[in-house]
Amino acid sequence: MTQTSTASSDASRRHASSVLVSSTIAFTVCFMVWMMFGVVGIPLRRSLHLNETEFGMLAALPVLTGSLVRVPLGIWTDRYGGRIVMTALMLATVPAIWLMSYATAYWHLLVIGLFVGLAGGAFSVGTPYVARWFPQDKRGFAMGVFGAGNSGAAVNKFVAPAIMVAFGWAMVAKVYAVVMLATAVLFWMFSKTDPAHRMPQKTRFLDQLAALKDPRVLRYCQYYSIVFGGYVGLSLWMVQYYVGEYGLDIRVAALLAACFSLPGGLLRAAGGWLSDRYGAHRVTWWVMGVSWMCLFLLSYPRTHFTVATVSGAKGFDVGLNVVWFTALMFVLGIAFAFGKASVFKYIGDQYPRNIGAISGIVGLAGGLGGFLLPILFGLLVDLTGIRSSAFMLLYGVVWVSLIWMYFTEVRTRDVLAATPPVCPAQPVRTVDSQPAETQPS
């Protein structure tokens, strides 16, 4: 009996590792595709003579689709299992990615972008799929490792410019389509299925949206709209920002932009570990504080002062050079990485039976933030002529979250304590939901 139990435990750990690795690779590729317009859109902007707002719309439209499908995908994952849903999702994006290489007009790209954006829904599939393979004390780290697939945004910045310079932007779409197809096949081969992880519920889409009545879910949506929405929005915008603000070549701009995208993805696992060790609320509070300080400095536009002195007028230039700007973006990327993990640690702890649905709702909020921000960035630049207005907007949004978090969480908890408080699992009361204590181990 003991040997049988040990063998079963070893097999379960191997399956969990296989699921984690295959899901993380799949999510990385999906995120790379989801962010492709942030780089490919730059030569398209020149050839189609787009203004800043139009470029923001082109870059952001795939994010809209990826956000809207997150809730139904989370529900379907609870019901049918992550292996089937993830594979079907990746295969569904391949034709649209390939057809993008034949687009010749702005509206062609917008329509195709809606279908390419389906790739962004992979997060709401992988989160509940991975989480259910791991015990609660390791769930934050596991979801952090999976969430490191956000580094696909950085991979896109390394790969797409090289292909564009050698073969043109259309070849990027063809290469990405082949990579997505191959990844879907490999994912099916190496991922696993456990029928016990399925949560069959006769629940409608609108029933799951009832979770928005829970103030905690609304709060997590607000947090995630910053740490994930801000990450997506800036990942799409940064190459364009470097080219316009500092006059850099697209390859150099993409490399420097990756200094934000890469830690913002890879270090999510570290954020999960910190959330397991110190508690989600404590990590999130520090994330918001660091983000607030970085965004304050990034918001200040490059300025020339003329001062009347006793010896005549003297000029002074104030602003961030490219080195300091990149350093601050690197720190901001780390903060966002930790924050993305800590928000889903909240969800994994408090809604274990509704992970798919709740992560879909919170992911929807984050994705909508990632959709709206590039458009607002472009609109603010067109209206004000100040590129750092993008950071001014984010600075204001972080202020709202800090105030909200202080009055709802920080005043009642010690964010400097050595050990995290225990957060009782209290699932949202949706149709057919059950108490968290009845979840099978």
C-alpha cells in the first residue's frame, strides 16, 4: 500500500511538472503573438501614415479580444479541462496570424487583429489548469512560473525586429503562425488531464459575472488593471516611445524596451514565492508603492528652463536621459511582475473552487486596462504633445489603488509583519458554488 501510494505521488508530481512546463511555454508563445503589433505596427504606421491614436488602436485591438474571451474561457476550463481548451484556442489563432501577412489596408489589420487577439485568452485557461495540479502552499509559486509566460512580450521584441530587418514585417506573421501551430501540437503531447480537476457547473456567463458584486473581486480587478494592464499597455507602447522620444533605431528601441518586458514576465515566479511566504496583501502594497515612485519620476517631461541671473539668462535642461529612463522602467517591470503574481495568490487562496471564473473576471479587467491604455496614451500625446503623459495617466491610476488599498486592507493589517495572516477561503456565491472546504484535494 505504501509503495503504491509513493508511486502514485511520484507520478502526480511528474504530471504536475509536465503540465507546468508545457503550459508556460504555450503561454509564452501566445503572449508573444498577442504583443506582435507593438513592434510590427511601427513600420505599418509609417506606410499607412497613422497618427498616435490610430497606432494605439492598432496595437491595442488584439488585447480587447483576448480580454473579452477570458471569462468564458475560464468557465470552459473549469468544465472541460485546460488541455482541450488551450489546444483549441491556439489552433484557432493560426489562420488569422497567417492571413495578417496579406493585409494591405488599416481596416484589414484591425479585423485580423481581433482574431489574433484570441491568443491573449490563454492566461485564463492556464491559471486554473496549473493551479489545480499543486497544493495551496505551492500554488502561488506555480502560478508565478506559469505567469512568467508574460516574458513572451520580451521575446517578441527580440525576434520580430530581427525578422523585419531581414525579410520584412509580413514574414513575422508567417513565422509566428508556424510557431503557434507547432506549440499547439507539442502542448497536446506533453500536457496531462485529470478528470478530478473538472468542476462541472450549470453556470451561465451572467451568473459568473455576479462575482462582481463581491467588493474583494472589484478590488483585485483594480489592482490587476494596473500591474497587468499597465504591463501590457507599456509593452505595446515602449518601442514606439523610444523611437519617438529618443530617436533610436527600431532594433535598439526594442532591445531597451525588453528591459521592462523581460523582468515583468520572468520574475513573476519570484513574486509568487514572495506571496506564498509573506502574504498577497503585503506584496501588493509594496508593489503599488514602488510603482507610484517610479511613475512619478517617469511622468516628468523633458524641460528647458531659462533663469534670469545677475550675469544674464541661463538655460537648464531637466529630464531623464535614456539610461535613467530604462533603469526606472526595469524597476517598474519588476514591481509589476510581483504584483501580477500577488493578485492571483489572493484568488487562489480565497476562491479555490472558482479559480477559473474569478481569474477570468480579474483577467478581463486587466486585459481591458491593456486595451484602453495604448489608445489613451496615443490620444494624450495627440492632445498635449507630451509623450510622458502616458506615465502621468498611470501615476494617477496607481494613486487610486493606493488609497483604496489603504482604507480596505492596510489599516487593518501589518504590512511589515514577519509572517502573513491567514486568509480564509470564501468562494463567491454563484450558481452551484460550494464551500471551499469541500474541494477535493
